[in-house]
Amino acid sequence: MAIWLDANTRVVVQGLTGKEGQFHAAKCREYGTKIVAGVTPGKAGATVDGVPVFNTVADAKAATGCTASLIFVPPLGAA
């Protein structure tokens, strides 16, 4: 199955509140990527550079209709 990304792709960033997530999300936005949400458990309601943060990907998808995800989670958080 081919996956196509284009200018209409709506991206959620898992780990947006972390250093790596913030850095790469900012670079993606400079390039034109539509970052519509971030996910960090326990930080729902926060914003990072105007991007809302949710506790779960399901919450982010329901609120924003995101269609793709970037993941910047430390090893212990991914296990």
C-alpha cells in the first residue's frame, strides 16, 4: 500500500513538548508542513508555538482530523 503525503497532510507530533519534538516541528513548519497538534501524556491543554497539545493521539485526531504522525519520544517513553 502506498502512502502519499502532500500539502493537505495534517500532522500530529508525538512528543511535541520535548526538545527534539519542538526543534523538528519548528523546522517542519518552516518548510510548510501543517502541524495541527501535539501529544504528550499529562500535558493536555498546553500549547507549543500555537499548536494545541493533547494527552492521546485519539484525542488529537478527534479534535483536529490529523492524517499523519511524527514521533519524537525518548526510549523509555516508547517502551
